[in-house]
Amino acid sequence: MKSILNYFGHPLLKIPLLSGLLTGVLCFLYFLGLYAVGIPALGNIRVLDYGIHIIMMIATMWYYRKYIGHGRLHLWEGLTIGYVLNTTAALITGWLIYLFVTQVDPGVFADYITNSKALLLEGKKQIIDQFGPETFAEQWSKAINMKPGVLLPDELTKKTALAVIPVLIISLIFRKQDYSIMQ
């Protein structure tokens, strides 16, 4: 057991895990802010919480480079920090939102289903023209039968897809290696 704890005590995992935890909580607070203002908290505007991910990735890589790497950060360290932080934050946010819609206010998820059905009806003609009526029927069935359990994998999938380019760019910006071995 101690070896497992030592493994997660390494700064390359510990720092992005803690930063990811903080990021997940901040994203959940953004969700709660939308909820408090009356904006559909599970709507498309919630995607803007990815800005919190980017800010925290920048801050974490800067911190790691300055205090752990002593001015150096390898590309693979930056990629590791970015993806660990992003995945941790997405899991924390997804679980907190899941707990909120199952324990606190199930109406948020009911509104999400209603909005999803309205969006499908809005694009019905386009979907049928491009993919056929079977695809629309399948999507409609998915929207009607959606359960809150879909929120966690949905959050993880969206945040992972959004992370690819920003993590690479931020890692490349903060990358600084020791080239003294080549001299």
C-alpha cells in the first residue's frame, strides 16, 4: 500500500491531481452559478467552463516548471500534467454534477432532456435529409431514454476531445530543456 501512495506522491502526478481536483470544483461552482442565475446549467453555455481548465493547466505547468523542474519542463512532462489535470477535473465535475441532478434538483436534468428534444426537433429535417429517418428515430429514442448516468462519460468525452490541442500548445510554450549534454 505504501508503494502505491509513494507512486502518487511523485510531483508529476501529485501536482496535476490536486490541480485537477481544484479545477473540477471550480467548474462545478461555474455550473452552480449558471443554475443560480437561471441559465440552463447543462446547456451549451456550460462548455465555457473549459476556460477554467486552460487557466489551471497554464498555472500548473508554470508552477511545475518553476518550482519542481527548476526552470525546465520536458514536453512529455507538460503533456502528462495537462492530461492528468484535465481527466481528473472532468471526473470530479462529472460526479459532482451527477450528484447534484440526482440528489439536489432532478429538474435540471429534466430541463436538459427537454432542451435536447427541442434541439432534435429543430434539426429534424436536416437529420432526416442527411442520415435518414432511422437515424432521427434512434437519436429521439436516446434523448427520451436518457438517464443522469450519461453525464459522467459525456463530460469525460467532451473534455478529452477539447484537451488535445490546448494541452499540446501549452506544453510546447512552457517546454524548456537542458541541452548541455549536446555540447
